[in-house]
Amino acid sequence: MTKPPLMTPIDWIGSAAATLTTTAFIPQAWQVWRTRHTADISLGMYALFTLGVALWLAYGILLESWPIIIANCITLLLAGTVLAMKLKFG
């Protein structure tokens, strides 16, 4: 019996997509963290987005898909931080 490859081409595509979309949130989170300025950020958008990311994380856990799980854990942390600061600083 042969072992399946550790990562398939589909896993590589998913991992690349996860890396890019997760990394995209770092500048926003850093800017808010540094300046504490959240006036231009939509509370509704971040609330819905954070809920969506939490659901993507649950989906990844149910599928046991590590690219989905890892990316959404990190994105949930970043988006949740921005959302918390929006709630705190208005």
C-alpha cells in the first residue's frame, strides 16, 4: 500500500489562497493597533466578516482541512482584533 502525498495540488492551491487572503488582513490590523483609529471602518462589515470567518473555521474543522483551519484561525484572530478595537474605540 502506498502512502498518499502529504499535499496534493489542490492542497497547494488552497494553501496559497489561504496565505494570500490571511496576509491581506495584517496591514489593516496593524494600522488599527498602531493608531487606534477606527472611524473609517464599518462595524457591520467587520461583525459579519468575523462571523463568516468563524463559520469557515468550523467548516474547515468538520472537513479536517488544515489549510482552511490554519488560515481561518489566523484571520479570525486578526479580524476579531480589529472588531474588538472598533467596539472599544468607536
